[in-house]
Amino acid sequence: MTTEQNPQSYSDATQAKGEAVIELTDVDKFFGDFQALSDINMNVGSQEVIVVIGPSGSGKSTLIRCINRLEKHDRGSIVVGGIELSEDIKNIQEIRRETGMVFQSFNLFPHLTVIDNITLAPRQVRHEAKDEAEESAMQLLERVGIPEQARKYPGQLSGGQQQRVAIARSLAMKPKVMLFDEPTSALDPEMIKEVLDVMIELAEGGMTMIVVTHEMGFARAVADRVVFMADGEIVEVGTPEHFFTNPEEERTKLFLSQIL
Amino acid sequence: MTSSAPVLPGQTRAEWVRRNLFPNWWSGLTTIVLAPIILYFAYRALRFLFVTGQWDAVQVNLTLFMQGTFPRDEQWRLITQILIFAFAFGVGLGTNSAASYDRAVDAGLDVEKGSIVETLTRMWSLVAFIALLLFFATTDDIGNFINPFLVVGGALVLAFIGYQAHRFPRSLRNLGWLLTMTFLVIGFQVVSGFDTGGWVPLGIIYGITAYSIAPVDRFDAPWLRVVLRLVAAAVVVFALRAIYAAVDSPGIGWDEWSGLHLTLMVSAIAIVLAFPLGLLLALARRSTLPALRIMATVYIEVIRGVPLITLLFMGQFILGFVVPAGTVLSAITRAIAVMTLFSAAYIAEIVRGGLQSLDKGQNEAGQALGLAPPPIMRRIILPQALTAVIPAMVGQFISLFKDSSLLSIIAILEFLGVRKIIHAQPDFRSVAFAETLIFVAIGYWAFAFAMSRESQRLERRLRVTR
């Protein structure tokens, strides 16, 4: 395991273009003795789309789960929208309201209808009135292309539809950043496109996004920067073009040769 | 496992007998040996039921079985209670069936709309038991000044009227539930009395209602909303207290209840009290606060390790040391307290199982949306966890119902205990023990079986969307 980093590729690509929405500085994370993240430094600028790739167990999911405190990092600092993550539950909840998250296994609430899934957080957290919340929920469902499913239960929908509901549910809190944790990995192949299309549209609309995925086509098409992780470290960061045509690190080359 | 083999189309009776009773030589031999034995026992059983059985022990004591030592000249209270409960049952059923109908239509699912008849079919064990009561009642002339047929007929009519609540528009569903609960409490208090302290149950129901429907949306400050909600709840509660204080009409307290009425009431009260207590214990056991967690764990494990009958005896002797000096607790109050505390420990474990069965993604999804822990628990975790444990929970309620028969051992005259009075009568001093026992057994079974059927239906309905 190497800790040295290539200073060149690092310096030009790690810095966000605009103002940083997310800043990770020297972040370490342990699960018992196992170091899941080591010395992570990363900035995400406003409206930037970052795609994180890497072999399984490389810490990609842990990285984005630390950003909204589903996992607690052990060292370093994480700043989201100008707020530093701390132990304070109020502070954590504020950051969570600014960051939407989409899970690999959707995690919709099976006992609630689609529209209730979407309006739950706006009504509970922001105390929106029912009509108001349902109106915005319907707009979001239009946007992800399934307004006719509003009164159904998640169990009645296909995987692709469920994941689109999950995206709409996150968007309902009007987050500044969206985190995607392998959003298409649990989907049947024919449903991947409908979810990616929604994500592409979201990116084009100017949403700041961090996407953990194995969809290289998506990375090529939408990413501003691609982050390659292995063994809990950021190995290489670069533009998609640079990354896919001219990777510098051995581990990156190896990984790309295995999946492409 | 045995199951009756259906007669296949085109199969003659003879073929059926051959295929199911004599398919090969050893099965044929078994049939030849067992058939006479079974027929003999069936003959003895039927002979006992219809010829030798002294069912007059049940027949002449029917009122005693139903209400035991409850004051006879206050019987009108029990009759009124039955009628009000029937109405509340109807309203609840109507509201429930309309609500599930709405949900099914919205989600484009197969529509399942209930009815009184459908419900009675499902609860056929209860219908059969009531039919048995009516059969015996035709010749019972002791202490009955009201025709039981009129009571049952009236209850059916009232249930049917109440069921019309399913015609309410959707916006009135919650009103339907509120009416159901109100009539359940009033039905209870027709017997127990509308005395000064009786405001508590309706106070809780209407206080919570006022708190949740108070029109405070136009105020932006969260603290102001909470204050206004609390004020609304307080106003309602004080109004109810004033009404009860003004009416102040005492009834017959549970110390004087007895028979099947006491059995049903003790079970219902213990279930209603044990459920929230068990829920709190389950949450406490999963709490991150060590003190709370340890206390809940110790409580649950101690209670679950001691037999109920021991606790009931302890309740009679020890509870007196715990409560403030001078407090007089009747045997029935102590028994209800012990049954509640006992069941709560079991319910806590059942709920904990439900909480553990949930995928942790549910909690994470709630957290990721910025929800605080209490709404995550209330809106996301508990509804799913409780649905998952309905069968186990109803199983616990059925145990509680049957275990209430242990009260007869601590000299409380509930359904089973009433037999002591009956067999103290000169006519039945040393006869008809089996007859009264069988009757009591049928009674317990009828209710327990109905509960079990209801739990199966509830489980199916709540899972329909999974």
C-alpha cells in the first residue's frame, strides 16, 4: 500500500473550480482496526459533478456516507455548505437537510405511498402544509417521469421507478448537494438508463453531485472530475478525458483494464 | 398432518373410500383397527352431549356465567354496555373498511370491502357461542328480565347502523375513529360510572385530538405553535373534567364485576394498558442511555422469568408495600396491575424483535432526509415494526386473555371462577363438573379463535402493499 501521491495530477485537479461546497481535509475513518479511509483531501465546487470509482471495498461508499454523517469520521474535518460536521445533532441535521442521498437499495418506506414517501420529510422537518408539500411532490414526480404512480406503494413499482422516486424524495428537501451511492447497481440492466437519464438531467440543471458508480459511460458524459479510490485512499483525480485516455497511476491503469 | 381429501370430479364414493382408506394393505389394516375405536369414542361423546350430559347446570346458571355476582338490579348497565359496544364496533368496522377501500382504490389494488356479514362470518366462533347462549337462554328464567334475543337483535341493528359510517366522506375518517373510541369509553363507563375521576380516558383521547388538529399553521414560530396546541388540549381536558364533575353519576366499579364480563374486561383493560407500556419498555431497552437500558432489561428479564401465578400471588401480598400507605387496592385492581405489568414485558420483547427485523437502510434513509430521531421512530420504524409483529402480538393478547382464568385461583370470580358458586349450589354440589368446564372451554375458545382469525386478516391486509 503506497501513501505517496503524484503531486502533479493532484495539484491541478483536486481543487474545485468555483467556491467549494464540500471540503474534506485529512479525513481518516476506521472500522475497528481496519482503516476504511486514509488521509482524504477533496473539494467539491458548486454545480460540480464528481464521479467516484474504484474496486469494491476501496472506501467509496464510506467516503460519501461520512459527508452526511451516516458514518462518523475519526480524524480530519468535513465542511458542507460552510458548516463543519461536529458531534452536535442540530448541526448534523442541518447538513443532512442540505445533502440529499440516494442509496443502492432505494430504501423507500414500503408502508407509505409514493407521494407520502416524498412529502414525509418536507412536512415533518419543514412543517410544510399538506397541499403545498403534495404539489411540489407532484412536480418532482413529473420531473422524474412517473406522476401517474403517486398513489401507489413502492412494492408495486419496478426497480427503476423506485429509484426515481428515491431521487424525487431527496430532491423534495431542496438539497444543495446530492450524494449517489451506487444508484444503479441493484437495477436490472434495462432499467439503468431511466435512472441515469434523470441523473444526467439533474447534473445539467446545475446540481452539485457526488456519484459513486460503476457506470463509466455516465462518468465520461457528465463528470467534471473523476476520483479513483483504492484501499481507502484517493489514488488519482482528473477530468474524464485525462482519466480514461491517459491515467498516470499503475493502480488506475490496472482497474481500468479490468473493467473496460 | 391430516387434511380431508376432496372428492375428485368423476370419482364415485366407493372409489374415494378405496383410494383414501384402503390404498394398500397396511393402510387398510390401520383403517380396520382405528375405525371402530374412533366410532366408539364418537358415540360416547355424542351420547354425553345429547343424552347423559346434565346441561341444566349451565342452563339455569347462564346469567351467573355471564355476569357472576354483578348486582342483578344493575343488569341494565351490562345490557346498555353490550348495545353501545355493538354500535362502536359497527362504526369502527365501517370506518376501517372504508379506509382500506380508499387505499386500495388509490393504489390500484384489488378492492376488499368488508361488511357486517363478512365480519360475522370471519368470527363464526363467536356467532356460534352466542347462538349456544341463546339456545340455553330459551329456558333460563333466573334473573333475566330482559329477553336475550332482543339484546342480540338490538346489538346487530346498532352495529349495522354504526357501520353506515363507511358512507362518511374521506375527510371524516378520523371522526369515525374518534366516534368509535368515544363510544367504547362511554360503553365502559355505563357500567363503571361517570364519576368525577372518569374524565381521564376521554381526556387523553380528546386532548391528543385537540393537540393535533388545533389550527396553528398560520403561525410561523414553532414554539408558539406548540404553546397554542397545548392550550387547545388543556381547554378540552378541563372542559371534559367539568362535564364529568357536573354529571358525577357513580356506577358499579370493577370490584363488583364477575363472570365472563369480568374476564373480557380485565383482558381488554390489561391489553390496552400493557401495549403502550411494552412499547416504551422496548424503546428503553434499545436506548443509548445505559441507565434506562439496564432498568428496562432487568425489568423484562425478571418478569419473564417468573410464572404469572406467582406474580399474581405476590401482587396480592406485596403490592401493598409499594403503594403509599393508606391506599386500599382491591384484589381485582391488583390483578389487573399484575396482568398489565406481566404482559408489558412480553410485548416489549415482541416489539424489540420487530424493531430488529427492519433493514437499517430505513433508519438511514430517514436520517439522510434530515429527520430527527423521534419522527424517524414514529413515522418510519414503528409502523413497519409493529406490522411485522402483529401475529406474535395477538398471540400474546390471546395468552393474556386465557391467563386471566388464573384469577380464579386468587379467589376472583371470573368466567372460570364462577363454577365455584355453581358447584356450591345444592343441585350441582357433586355433579356436572365436566359440563360446566366444557361450557367455559367453549367460551374461551370462541373468543381466542376470533382474535386469531382477526389477526390473520389484519396481517394480510397490512402486508398487501409489500
